[in-house]
Amino acid sequence: ADERLARRPRRPDEVMADVHLHVGLPKTGTSSIQAALDARNASLADAGVLYPGGRHRAHRLAAYDLLGQRVRGDDADLVAGAFSRMVEEMAGYSGPSVVVSEEELGLARPRHVRKLVRDLAPHRVHVVFGVRDMARTVVSAWQQDVVTGGTTTWQDFIGSVREPRQRVVPAATAFWIRHDPLRVIDAWSSAVPIERISVITVPPAGASSRTL
């Protein structure tokens, strides 16, 4: 299905939309943004903005499929083909804007980026991701590891984050895979013009919730 979409000839009258991909990073308010988008799907449609699938869950499944990830549980049978379904929905859209939000897309490698940009042509792809003070991010990442059953002490975790080449703590090694903004920029700029990549800084502690 992906290959058929990639080879499908584009009609001269096809509308070019701006596709805004919010790709993370984790721990930068992504869940709040996704909840807000889910709650305002109808308002987005009224404003001419397509929110594919109508729910964030569809974006996550599509990201899993694009990256070649397979999951267990209720979504196991829905991952295969999820990316193609989302691309088809976007291809049939005649409005000006599309918004997709999923931090798993921050894990994309250049080959994934090239496939996504190619399959969405002639739509223009824009990338948006947030960055946060690293000290706050690493503490939050360790806390999440503990909440999900991890038993690594803070000392061991931060030590491994500081020396990732040692690969002593898997969760700390994964930290840099998910939270290195330069890696994300390098991957997405392999097929998206740098002027279409935007970085948003998360406000510091104590800032007004209206800062952004």
C-alpha cells in the first residue's frame, strides 16, 4: 500500500496543504497539547485544519507503523497499515492545513523522514518540536522510569546520562535517543528545509501558563 501511494501520479489540480508535524520532544508538554487538540477536533475542522483520524491515538499508531514498531495489546492489529491510512486521509484533503502530534516521530531516522515527505507530496511538511531545560528534563525522565517499575537510583541514572557511552543503565542510554534535539534536527532536516523546522522553548518554572 505504501509503494502504491508513493507511485500514485499527482493530479495538476491537487491542493498543496501545509502539514505541521509536532514531533516532541518528550517531557515538553506533549500530552497537554495532544489533549487540547483532541478536545478541539470540531473547532479545528471549522477553521480548515485537518486533524487526521480525529484522535491522537491515530497519530501514534501511524508513527509506530512508519518506524516499523509493533506493539502488544489492543492496538496490535491496528498498527500495520496505520501510516498508509493516515497518508490517504491527508491526500484526499483539500483544505489549507493539517496538524499531527506524536512524540514517537522524534525517533524518526532520515530514511523515515524521506518516506514521510515523499508520501505526503505535494503537501509542504513543517516540523515543530519543543525543548526544555535539561536539568528538569532528566529528573522527569528518571521519575517516569521509577513510576513504570524501574529500580535505578538517581545517582546511577544521572551518572549514566553523563557518560552514555558506558551503556550501564538502559533507561539512561535511551534518554539521549529521545531527548537530543540536535539528533532530531539532523534527521528531519535531511528532507525538510531548515526554514520549516521550528523549535519552541518550554517556559521556565514559575512562568505564566500563557507565555507561549
